[in-house]
Amino acid sequence: MTEPVWGPVHRDIVDLLADHPADVPAVVDHLTKLQDLLVRLPPLEESCPLADFNKLYLTITTSVLDGLYDDRFADPVFLSRLDVEFAARYFDALRLWTDSSPGCPKAWSCLFERMRGPDARPLPSAAAGVNAHINFDLPFALVTTFDSLESEPVDGTDQHRDYLEINNIFADKIPGLRRGYLDRWQLLIDMLNGDIDDWYQGELIEYTRDVAWRNAQKIWRCRHDPAAHECERARLDDNAALLGRLLLSPLGAFLQ
Amino acid sequence: MASDVDTAPLVGRADLLTAVRSALLDDVAPGHTAAVFLTGESGVGKTRLLREVGARLRDAGALVLTGSCLDIGDASPLHPLLQALRRFDAELTAAHARTSLAVRGLLQTFADETDGAGALLERVSRGLHLIAEGRPLVLVLDDLQWVDRSTRQLLLYLLAGLGDLQLSVLAAVRAESLQGAHPLRRVLTELRRLRSVRVLDLAPLDRPDTERLAAAVVGRPLAPEAAEQIWRRSGGNPFVVEELARDLRDGRDGLSDTLREIFLARVDALPQPAHAVVHAVAAGVEPVEHWLLARVVRQPEDELIEAVRAAVAHRLLVGADDGYRLRHRLVAEVLEHELLPAERAALHRRYAEALTAAPAELHQARLAHHWRLAGEPARALPAAVAAAEEAERLHGYAEAHRHWSVALQLADTPAGGPVAVDRATLLEHAAEAAHHCGEHARALALLEELVAADAGGSACARHIRRARYLAAAGRSAPAEAEYQKVLEAADCTPRERATAAAHLAELLLHLGRYADAGRRAREALRLAARVEGSTSEVVLASAALGFSEAYLEDPDAGLAVMREALETAERAGRPEDVACAYLHLAELLTGPLNVLEEGVVVARRGAERVAELGLGRTYETRLLAIATNGLFRVGQWAEAEKVVAAALRHRPSGADAVELLLARCRLSVGYGDIEAADRDLDSVATVLAGGGARHVIPLLTLRAGLSMWQGRHDLARQAVQRGLTESRSDDVGILAALVWHGLRAEAEAHASRTVAVDQTAVRRLREVAERVARKSEHAARPVRDVVDGFLALCAAEVSRLDGNDPELWARSVAEWDRRNHPYPAAYSRLRQAEALLARRSRSATAGKLLQQAYQVAQGLGAVPLTSEIRTLAGRARVRLEEHGAVGDAGAAAGPDGDELAVLTAREREVLAAVAEGLTNKEIGQRLFISERTIGVHVSHIFDKLQVRTRVQASAIYLRSRSA
């Protein structure tokens, strides 16, 4: 038999992933436990590229949780369900990767492949994770959340404002993590929030940050049509994977 | 499914089969429900497992109904259930005439009119009850990823136990489908936390099982290279393993790795007539009946049978009693690229022609589907309209909306020729269906189109309609503007203006703008006075006025208006108006006015009245829910229990069901009946998994309360934390109750030393409590009243973490006494006594407090509270008097010397039944409460009468009767 996917921490990760967190405090707890396991993954340990992303994601989710406790959002029901649904997709990708399933999104597998090396710089690694999570996972998480709340993605609503507030949290946390690289980060964030096409076309920042929202609206309209929905899924996955590979290539290191 | 081809043995699933069987049958207590959801990739063997488990459950005596969901987006509501029933009916022999009659009766239900989706659910569950004839019922559903919304709601309803059926659900879901934005994802996230639900991921086979399966297919052990190759190429997917092994056995040169390649090779090898058959089935809606296939392929009978045989032998097709299906979805995808568009259109045309001549299952939906793909929009249109109307009859507005949308598209197709249906009518219907199924943006867009088409109709009616859609979408500001337009427009009728003003008043009330609401309500009443037959507007406006007055501290004025509205409604005689008037009046009394006794009387009288008027299912249920909650708060628990049982006999669904289950659970938590409370909480969670966030916080609050009685302060903390992150800060009343539970959990953890106190949690809870206090300062008096009681409890619980100040508890006692809520008052007395005793001061006062609390707790039947009081009294050597006149709430005390005076009304009823010699189960059936609750009552009775057997208890009962 070949070596298990997660090496010496395989059993622990499988056990952790068997649980499906259903509220935001549980998601934070889950990410914390995952972080402890990822940094024990040889050979890279502390510098595991996935751990770089997970750490950033944990920081951001913790901020969201604090925001929920502090009454920062207009519609906490929407936001907490979105957060849980959003995280569930990351955990799903990890589960599929664990099972060596061909169904693992390409957007994620390009980062997971690098877990055992060669080493990638922390900044592009975290960025590749953010890319997969925002450009691929987020639109679908939005649609599922709206569906379950019997609501819909409409511009200018409380829910839209709360959603944009999360963008602010991302923006808050990322420069804090990367002091001194603000300009490049800004460029990266703008790029991440859009398709590569949008990036090349130099669309407005406000617009590109909203791409996941726009994509969600697009999926929303075709959600009852399995073929169109699958087509959209494949398109987003391909785009995100393309950008992810770019970030993890030697080219991505320029960001550092 | 009877396939002509030998089936491979089931390998590597023995443990799973046993586990699923016991989860669905053996471990399910009578009257309970259970569900197993199997997820897994294509070809991993989900359908096969469903079949095997189904057969086993059938052998074990269960009634198994099997259906599958369809992937045509425009299916009809509840299709899988209908299909399952038809299949079952076809299997029944003459010996089962009675069952067959029941099945036909249920099938008829789907053809009849019912008033509302809830009534349909009730009738379906009654029908299933008749069919089951006391056997456990198992619903097996394949391809659940394509389930329609109505079926999804039905499943949750039945699983929540609302249908009063012992039911298990076994369903298969394709894992790939769940990856996108599938609505089932959220449903499964919520359901998988329940004890009665299991979500099992079906993994591929491991290496040894792969080899075993391959060897079984080939008929001999495999050579190591061959085994290695199959393992490598199949990845343990049983479907692929089987196909590869078959190729190996038959000496075919298998170069194909993937299922797609395997099927491609098969299709290529097919003889021509069989080729045609496979293409025809691929274009049809499965299962394709034999007669239909014959008309579509147009081959002589003998040749057709020959061709079908060949397709089955090549393992591309499967045949069953109800028709043919492709062996795998991938076959359709492979075939798709083989046909020219014209060939495909021709196939669809033949289907449509054949179906026009002879009606079949899903008739209209299939006709619309085939005519559309045949490129005949004009002929598809009437079928789409008929399918939409059919869906609306079954209250499946999501499906209806899709059919209407298809109809619109068809009407817009240029090649369509003359269209028989008016486009404006289609838009009208589509918009209304979209509104009903919650597609608000779409409803508004359709309405815009209708306006642009200038289809006539008054501008005012359109404003009202737009406002209605906007309000439903939660977009209050634009909704308000639309109503304003109606009120300002010169050409609106007085009737329209009255409607607009009344609805605007209601909207403003929900936004908390009480003064504006009152102003608009008065305007509406003024306008309505001049319009004949505007009772609905009068009732609506009066309610808005009544509530706004209550919030603005002139309760009497509001109450008078609401009473008058009831009289107006009674005079006018429209049942819905009468029911609404009762409902608002009862809500006003038990809500902001806190006149509980009167509110309960009104609610119960209203319930009787609306039952007479034929609105039992809907309004009676809601009124009884109000009565139950009022009775709980004034401490008449036995009565509340009776009322809630009566209400649940209507088998309500949706929000009504949730209200009642929460009310019953509140009682069970108070009684300390953990199992009953747990069950109700799981039922509520099941219903809420289908949508509806409003009830989550009360659910979590009760969960926390229950966990504390169980000593699980950590679980209580988790429930509260989830609640804090999912509640809006303007729901101050609900939030205050939740925060109290959180602080109490920490205080109990501190006192019991079982769980460490979470200081971060305490800090956060105190912050939220402060925020609630700040917000409620500006709130209306009635809101502040509710909040103040809980905040007093919060402050006292905080002090319990550090010193425990009896003064704070005394304040809480005063708050709750003032509001006439004996239960929290008794709890506060217990804590005040505890705090006093801990300071070793004024033990006489403590004793008195304990005595009072004890009296109330006993009267209520609040077992856990009673036992805490007893424990403390025991420690403090306070002797608790069993008989006494202090603080008697709820228990109807008899004359002096009556030995039964210590019993509550409910306990006396139970005792009377015990004396008749009934068992707990029989008593439960008679009094409509669970056997378990009867057990709790009986033990209270023994306790209070100080007896140990039923005979002794009966003797006391008979003695006191004859006295």
C-alpha cells in the first residue's frame, strides 16, 4: 500500500473531517484543530503551504465570529449560515482529497498537491487558497445559503451589505499579515476577486470584488438546470485552478 | 429491477447492509422515524444497495415503497411518491383488496382539490397510514439530488413525526451533484446532527474486495497482473470493476478505463435495431413503457423484442415491469453526440404524438417536454400550461413557476405560429407562482414585463401587487413607497386605498414604527368605513392599530378597536376574517398586554368558533398554540398539555407545527421529561432543516435548558453560543431569554464544578446583556417588561459566579411575580433562598421562600425544579410542608381533608385512569400524551401520595371519591 495522503497525521485528519461543523463557533474550533495537525505534516511542517492558507482563514473566520458576537452585521442569520456553508466547501475539498477522489475541485487540488513540497512561499500559498475559496467556493456557498433561507441574492440588501463587510475583514487582516507588501497585496486581492479576464481588462476594483456575488447571481438563475449549473461549476473551477497554478509557480514568488 | 442479465454478487457491503437495516427498522422505536441518506459517486453501487436493503426490510415485515426522482427540470410535484404508489399498486394481488383500495384512495388525493399545501400533507400522511396497516413503512428514494421541493417538504414533515407514522426513509444522493449549490447540502448539514438520521458516504471497494468481486464475475480467481490492472483502472468503483471483469471473462480487449469509454465501446458494438432502441429510450422520460417504445421505434413486435434483448445483453438497458431505463446516466451522455439534431427532434415528435394519443404518467409535463424538443412550441404551449395548472393544484408553486416560465418562452418563440394563450395571462400566472414559491426578484421582474406590455388593468392594482411582492422579499422601504403611491394617486378606488393603507399599517408595525402604523391604520379604518365588504381591511387595520396603541401605552384604546373588529367580522360572516380577528385579539392580550388569563380564554373560544367555521386545520391550530403558551406562563401546565395535544391532532405543518412542538417541548423541559423534550427538539430541527430561521433561537434556548437539567452545561453553552451568532440584536425579548440561559449554564457549571466556567463566554454574555438593556431602554413598555424579567435573572446569575447576592434574586422574584409568571418566580425564590443560606443569615426567610417555591413547583409538576428545592431544603434542614395554602398556582385545591388536594388536575385524571386499571400506554392514548409522560405523572402521584404501587394509589383515589 502507498503511504496515506496525510502521512503520520492521517488518522487524526480523517477523524476531524468526519465531523461536520454546523455553526460558526464550531467552524473556528475545527479550523484551529486542523491548523494544529497541518503544521505537524512532514516534511514541511511549519511551512506547509496549506497551513499558510488555513492560518489566514482561521484568522478571518475568528474575526467574523467576533463580528457576530459584537453585533457588527445586519443579518447575522444569513452571515453565519454563509460562513458555515462556505467553510463546509473547504472541508469537503479536504475530504475528497483524503479519499483521492477525482471529484476534488481542481481549484483546490493545485494547492493540496504542494503539501508535501516543493516548498512554496507563504504568501502565494495563502493566496492560492484564498483564490480557490473565493473564486470557486464562495458563489456556490452563497446560492445554497440563499436557497435555505428562502431568500435571494439582490443588490443593496442587508445581506449584500453584510457580504461586502466580509470583504472588509479580508482586507483588514491581510495587510496586517503582510506589513510592507500592501501594494502588491492590494493588486492580488483585486486580481483574486475576479476572473483572469477581468484582471487583464483592469476592471474597477469595486466590480472585481463583487465578482463572486455576480457569479452567485448567475448560478442562482440556472440553479434548477443541472446541465447549465454543472457547466458554470466547471468554468469557475477551471478559472480558479488556472490562477492557483500561476500563484504557486515561480512567478507567484514575485509577490513575496 | 428485473434485469435479464445475471447480476454480480454484492461484495464488501455486508456491514453496511446490517447497519442500514438496524438504523431503519430494528433500532426504530414504535411510532418513531429514522432516515439514512447514502451519498457516493456514480457507479459506487447506491441503487444496488437501495434494492438490497429494500428487499431485506420487506422480508422483515416492513411495507417498502420505492420511487425515484427525475432529472427533467420540469417534473411534477410529489412525482417520486406517486410513482412509488403506482408501482406498489401494480404489485398488489387480488388478496390485498383492502390495501389496494387504500392505495387508490391515496392516489385519488393527488387528483383532488385541497385547500393548502398543509392540508395535502395531512391527507397524504393519513393515506400512508391506511396503506401501512400497522406495519413499519419504509420510503426508498433513488436519485434524491433531483427531488422536487414538495417531496422534500413532505419527507421532512413525515420525518419530524408530524404525520404520526412510523416511517423510515432510505435515499440515495449522487455525491457529484452535492458539490455545486444544491439545496440538499444545507438540509443534510442540519439533519446529520440528529440521532435518528445518518448520512453515510459510500466509499469505493478496497483492493481485496475489488479482487473478490472481479473473481466472482469472471468465475475463477484472477491472475495477479489482471487483478492489478482491474484495481488500478477501476479505483474500486464496483460498477467499473464489474464491467472490466466481464470484458476480461468474455475475452474482449478492454482498453477502456472509464465508464464513458466502456459504454462507447458497447454502443459501437450494438446491432442496428438495438441501436435505435437505445437512442429512443435516451430521448424519453424514464421509465419508457413498452407500448410507448413500440410506437416510437416503429419496429414489428418480434424485432423490437429482439432489439431490446440485445440492448439489455450489451448492458446498456434495463427492463422492469413499468418500462425501460438506461443502465447508467452516462449512456445518455455518450449517445448525445451520436444523433443529428434533426434525428433527435424526430424522436421527440414521435414521443409527443404517441403520448397525445394515449395519456400516461406525468402526461402534461412529458408532452410539453417532447413537443418543445421536437421544435413545436405552439403544440408544447398548451401542455406546459396544463402542467403548470396541475402543479398549482398540488400547491407545488416552484414547479408551477417553472412550467409557466417554459410556457412564456414557448409563447415568445418566433417559429411558434399563432399562440392560443394570451401572453399577459401567462405573465400574470408566472409572477404569482414566483411570488408563492419565494422567487421574489423573478416575480418583480415578471410584473415589470407585464407593466411594459401595457396589458391594461389599473395602475393602482399593480402598485399594490408590487408592494406585496416587495414586502414578501423583505424590501420594506420600496414596498412602503408603492403603498404611498396608491394613497396619493387620484384615480385609485376607495377600496384600493383602504387595502393599501391597511397593509401599509401592518408593514410599519413590523418595522417597529408604531406611531406611523397607528396613523395609517386609522386612515384605513376611515376609508374602509365607506366601502361595502371591506371587512378584511377593517380586521387588518384594527390589529395594526391595537398593537400600535398597546406599544404606545394606551392599551385600552387598542383593545377596544380590536374587539370591535371582531364584532364587525362576525357580522359580515366571512370565516377568514373572523379567524384573523380572534387571532390578533388573542395575540394582543397574551403578547404586549400580558393579560394572560383573558388571552387564553379568547384564544380557546376563538379556536372553538373557527372550528365551527371549518378552519380547524389552520386557524384553530394557531389559536390553540397561543392558548398553550399563555397557559404555560400562568402555570397551568396540565391544561396546556391538553390543549397542545388537541392542536397537534390536526397534524399541522410548517411554522404552525414548529410553534406547537416548541410549546410542548417547553412543557416537557419543565416536567423534566428528557426523552419527550429531546424528541420534540429533533422534530423541530427536522422541519427547520427545510428552511425558516425565525424559530432557531427558541429551539436553541430550549436545548440549553434541557441540557442543564441533564448536567451537560457544556452542551448548553454550545447551544447558546450558536444562538448568539445567529440572532438579530433587535429581537431583544428572545435574545434576553437566550442570554439568561447562557449565564445560568455558566453559573450552574460553577456551582456543580463538573465543567469549568468559560470566562470568555461569560464576558460575551454580559456584553450582549448590556446591549439588550441599552436597546430596550428605547423600546416600548411591553417589550421592556419582557426584557426586564430576563435581565433581572441575568444579573442574578452573574452574581452567582461571584458571591451570589440574595438581593438580586429578590429583585427577579418581584419582576416575575409582577408579570404573574410563577415558574421563573419559583426558580428565583429557590436561588434567593440558596444565596441567603450560603450567607448563613435569615434562615427563616430562606425556609419560607423554599416553602413557597416548593408549593408552586409541585403544583406545576416541575420535577427537576422540585427536586432541586428538596435537595437544598434537605441540606438546610428545612422541613417542606406537603399541604399548604401558599402560592397555589394551577393546582385546583380540593376541600380540606381531600387526600387528592396535592395532585394537579392532570395528575388526578391520570390517577382516575390508573384506578380503572389502565396501563400507561392505554392512559397515554386516552389523554393524547406520550406513555413516557404518563410514567412521569404516575411517579409524581406516588411521590405525593407517598405510595409505592398502583393498587395503593387506586385505593386512595377510590376512598376519596366515596368520601
